[in-house]
Amino acid sequence: MWTPTRGGRAITAMLLPALGLAALAGCSAGPEGTVGVDDTQERAMEYARGQAEVADDAIRQAHVRLADDYRRAAGQVDGVEVLSVEGEASDAGPGVTLVIRLHGVAAQVNSRGEMAGKLDLPVCFRLTYGPGTSPAPPGEVACPTIASPGPTG
């Protein structure tokens, strides 16, 4: 791999500290001294979107047809929780639609640039497989609320 150098040192090694400072320069301190709360949430969302695309690719590579097989293929991807499956087969009617939940994770940084915690953001996506559907980015959807079970007895 080619690495540009300057005076015998890799330029990337010299740029990393500057990039870190530039990233913090655009952030503002939040109410508890955390930097860029919106930025942290956006990074968590980007992470979740990337994970959804990885899951979608893995499911497509499984070359399955039946809804139960889609459920199993999705359930084997790390971090994926299958919330619902609609349809019977990818070649019947509208096809198969999965709703999955992933967790977008991002570090929270305080105003001194120190890690102050992490944001774990549940994000849900709709994945559709059927006749005439071409690969498209997973669509973000509202995560369904799961009712707590009532008293037993």
C-alpha cells in the first residue's frame, strides 16, 4: 500500500491529530458538558444504517425464497433482531418484508475531548424482497413499541 511521505514520515500520521481537533472544533458543549449531542446521535444513526446495509447484503447472499428462511437468515446476522415478517415468499404477491432492529452506537465526548459515555440508539429498518424489487438502501421505520405482558394467574 502506497503512503505519501514528507521528510520520511507518513503524512497520515501527521494529519490524524489535526483531523481530531477539526472534528471537535465544529461541536458545541451540551447541557452536561458533552460535545455535540446531535453529532453523537447522527454518528449512531450512520453506524446503524451501515449495519442495516451489511444485514441486507447478508440476507440477499443467502439466496432464500420463503419468509421463514428470510427470518432465519436475518437472525444469524450479529446485532439483528427480527421484529416482524410479512408475506410468504419472495416470488409470491408483494414478496417478503422484514422489520429489523439494530443498535447504533457512538461515543459521547465531553468538552475536553474525553470519552464521557456512549450512546446506544435502537433503530429499526424495513427490508423488502420480492418480484421486481431491486437492491435499495434499507428504509428506516419507527420501532414498534412492545407491550409488556400482563399479569399472569
